[in-house]
Amino acid sequence: MTPIAGILLSLGLFLFSVAQTNAKVCTLQPLGAGLDDTDQVEAAISECGQYGQVIFGAGDYNITRKMTWNLVSSQVDLYGYLSFIPDYQYWLNYNSTYRVVFIQDQASWFVVTGNDFIIDAHGQGGIKGNGQPWWSYYATGAQPRLDGDGRPIAFTLSHVQRGVVNNFHIDSPPFWCNTVADSVDVVYDGMVCNATNTDTTYAGQNIVPNTDGIDTYRSDSVSLLNWDVTCGDDCLAIKGNTTNLYVQNVICRGGNGIAFGSLGQYVDLPDNVENVVMENLQLLRLPTNIQPNMGSGVYFKSWTATVNGTPPTGGGGGTGYVKDVVARNVYVDRVNVPMHLYQTNGGYANDTPSYFQFSNLSFYNWTGTSLANKLADIECSPNAPCPNMVFGDFDVTPPAGTTPSYVCVNVVSETGLPGPCNATGRA
Ligand SMILES: *[C@@H]1O[C@H](CO)[C@@H](O)[C@H](O)[C@H]1NC(C)=O
Ligand SMILES: *[C@@H]1O[C@H](CO)[C@@H](O)[C@H](O)[C@H]1NC(C)=O
Ligand SMILES: *[C@@H]1O[C@H](CO)[C@@H](O)[C@H](O)[C@H]1NC(C)=O
Ligand SMILES: *[C@@H]1O[C@H](CO)[C@@H](O)[C@H](O)[C@H]1NC(C)=O
Ligand SMILES: *[C@@H]1O[C@H](CO)[C@@H](O)[C@H](O)[C@H]1NC(C)=O
Ligand SMILES: *[C@@H]1O[C@H](CO)[C@@H](O)[C@H](O)[C@H]1NC(C)=O
Ligand SMILES: *[C@@H]1O[C@H](CO)[C@@H](O)[C@H](O)[C@H]1NC(C)=O
């Protein structure tokens, strides 16, 4: 079955089961300025979020504390925004958030779990993360930014089976925009994430690190369709035990690019990533005063085999693999390194080289421009040389007057690059 046929089939099954059981309908409107909507939102979800429908009218719903929706055979129509109060000192208190996303002990203020549901924001609603005060606060250096420090993921899907999220907008996430973890058969169709600093004090700086569009973790059969992500970090971060991921029509504006990783951070927990198809990707550099970074098109990163401290901030020594990846129809606009692979994330020069295995990665029909002449930089570990690096129509344009270079280190076999690929030009 093609990925699209699989998606359509599963969508059809959802719609059927929701329509069959659409008994109770709850409708709500925002209470208005100065009032707290959290109680009425929780009450509506509790009343109609299982075998029913919840309809949010337009406007902002003031959410003042962490919230879980357990949706079963239901539909949520979100014509307004869940607006999370910008009180970062409150949210940073350990008990103000959940810790359902295991990797790096990340915090969540809003968790959706359950099965057979649709959340449709109709292009008119979603989440306001009100991240600007967070970004400006961290930019002062008052507190270091650390993984697991309590900055909340804006929208977490955890332990979901057969869930759909449609036409949803997440504005100003303080931290990661989305995470899907421990889930299976999830479709996101139409997602806009926008982490744009508007504090002129920090113009030209990336003060929105960690605003990843999504991190996928321990999840099977997830589809990401029609995404538009403006961020200062990984547009998509494909983390451990993501399998059968399908990605189509994604625009990444600024940030690091599309990441596989980081992987191998946990010494006792293999990260196995398999069967990822991504097509129609655009990686677009933003004006420097808004977001200075546009790292890669697609890149891959594993930790070394040496354990340097412990997660969430340290780690390494983890094993696993990434195999059977296709990235096709990719347009890059002034990226630093269009395709990049390295196995030294978080490591030091004398570490034992990684045993994490990358194999069978394919890149077809790439166009656009790179800011440097190194168009592909594949630096595999001597302990896990990479077989089957496949390129076709990889036609990214280097800066005028330069000759393209391709770096292959510990690559067992490479085909299709338009020039020789070797260790020359590694640095
Ligand atoms: C949200 O609710 C809190 C608690 O009632 C209130 O102090 C705050 O002003 C409200 N925020 C907005 C934007 O209405
Ligand atoms: C968090 O909640 C636990 C359990 O109720 C409690 O023991 C702990 O003191 C709380 N921590 C903070 C920082 O409030
Ligand atoms: C993101 O937000 C910024 C600031 O509000 C805005 O200028 C920009 O147009 C938005 N980007 C997208 C793609 O909506
Ligand atoms: C990934 O799956 C493998 C095989 O089921 C398991 O051994 C490993 O612990 C999983 N890793 C993570 C990060 O959950
Ligand atoms: C490589 O990956 C592609 C795409 O997932 C898959 O169709 C193919 O069977 C894989 N080839 C090998 C040799 O594993
Ligand atoms: C190559 O990718 C571009 C988008 O970057 C797309 O417009 C074009 O149709 C693709 N070509 C083929 C042959 O698929
Ligand atoms: C190594 O690659 C560079 C460009 O990437 C090329 O100029 C050089 O000739 C290659 N060397 C060999 C021995 O193929």
C-alpha cells in the first residue's frame, strides 16, 4: 500500500467511527478578558470528549494550568485559541507541567491522549504559546536553556492511537511546538508553527532555540502533511523509534533544518528509526534580522559511543540505527550545508566513535542554493561505516565562482552525486 492510500484508509475509518457515535455536543465561547477559561474547557472535554463533539467558538481561551484531554471516538472543533498564560515562573515550577515525554525529561503543559479522534482547528484556531516573554527572559542570560529545564512543549500527543489534527496553528511556542510520542496512526494535516522574535533588542540573534516544529519519538505510522514551520531550531526532529513516518509538503523557514536526531543519547536505550519518506520540502532562509540561521536541508546526528554525563543534558553511548530514508523533491534556499551527517553530537575528540548505524539513505531531486560549496557532508563513524548512500538529481547550486565539493568519510558506498565524494574538504 502506498503511504497516501494508507493515510486515506485510516482517515476514512476515523471519520466513520466519529460519525457513528456523535451523541453529545458541547459548545463553548471564551469568557472574556481577565477571566480563566480552564474550568469550562476541562468541563466540556470531560462531558463530550468521549463519544461526542466539542465546539469551541472563536476567540482566546485563557488557560492557566496544565491540562490533559483524553479523547475517545470524538471530534473537537477548535475555532479559537487556547492561550497559555505567559507566567514563565509559574510554568517552570516542576509540578506546573507534565513529564509524559520521556526523552530529555521534557515538560508539557497540554497533553492529548486517547484514540479515534479528530481535532480540527479549521485554520482559525490552535494554541497561543505567548512565547515572547519567555524568549526575551532567556535572552537576558538570567537562566541557561537546558533540555529538561521545564520549558513546556506547546502541544503534546502522548499514547494516541488513531488521531488526526487538522489545520492547526501554534503561535509563539516557548519551547518545542509539537511532540508525538508513544503513539501510532497519527495524521497531522495542516500545521502552522511560528516562533518569531519581535523584541527589537534581539534583532539579528536567534533567541528562539528549541522551538522545533515537532519531535517524533517512539511512534509508528505518523504522517505530517502540509506543514509551515518558522523556528530557530529543528524544523522536524525525528527521534528514536520513529518508524513508518510519511512527510509531505513542508516549508521550513529558518532554523537548523530537518533533523534525524539527536540519536544515541541514552546508553541503555537503542534508537531505531526505519522507513521514513519525505517529499516536497522547502527550506527557506529568513531575513537575518528575524532569524539568522538556516542550517541544513536534511541532517543526521548521533552521539559518540562514550558516555559523557547523563540525560537530559549529557549522554551518549547509545546504539541503534536509521535506515531506509527517502528525501525527494527538496528545495533549499541559501542553507549552510544541504545534506549533512555526523556522529559526534555532544562528544569530545578522544571519545570512542559511535556504533550507531546509518544506512540506505536516499536523496532525489534536490534543487536550490547553498551558502558554501560543500553540498553534501557525510561523516560516518569508523565504527559504523555507512552503506548505500543514494543520490539522484542532486543539483543544488553552490555560490557563484565555486566548485561543488562532496565529503564522504567512512562511507561504504555512495552513488549518484555529481562529483567525487571523499575526505577532501572535510574541515
Ligand atoms: C487569565 O486568567 C487569570 C486568572 O483569572 C487572570 O488573572 C488573567 O488576567 C487572565 N488572562 C487573560 C488574558 O484574560
Ligand atoms: C510537587 O508535588 C509533589 C507531590 O505532590 C510534592 O512532593 C513536591 O513537593 C512538589 N514540588 C514542588 C516544587 O512544588
Ligand atoms: C510569523 O510571525 C511573524 C511575527 O508575527 C510574522 O511576521 C510572519 O509573517 C509569520 N509567518 C508566517 C509564515 O505566518
Ligand atoms: C526502541 O525499540 C527497541 C526494540 O523494540 C527497544 O529495544 C528500544 O528500547 C526502543 N527504544 C526506545 C528509545 O524506546
Ligand atoms: C532502501 O530504502 C528504500 C526506501 O525505504 C527501500 O525501498 C529499499 O528496499 C531499501 N533498500 C535496501 C537495500 O535496504
Ligand atoms: C523536483 O522537485 C520540485 C520541487 O522542489 C518539483 O517541482 C518537481 O516536480 C520535481 N521533479 C520531479 C521530476 O519530480
Ligand atoms: C575528492 O573530492 C574533490 C571534490 O569533492 C575532488 O576535487 C577531488 O578530485 C577528489 N579526489 C579524489 C582522489 O577523487
